[in-house]
Amino acid sequence: MFPLLILLAALLLGWALWFVIELVRYIASGEYEMDERMRDFER
């Protein structure tokens, strides 16, 4: 049971780390601002 818990925690932590890195890359690339402008245009 305990090793399974560690594995699950490691997977969750890995996913969270990947998510944060991808979010930072997305914002840094300028795509976020472009998407925001597109949303303003659609209104």
C-alpha cells in the first residue's frame, strides 16, 4: 500500500510540475495575449 501511495504522489507532483512549466511557456510565448485579443474581438 505504501509504495503505491508514493508512486501516486510522484505522478501527481510530476503532472503539477509539467502543468506549471507549460503554463509559463504559454504565457511567455505571447500566445496568451493573442488569445485574449481574440476573445475581445469575438464579443
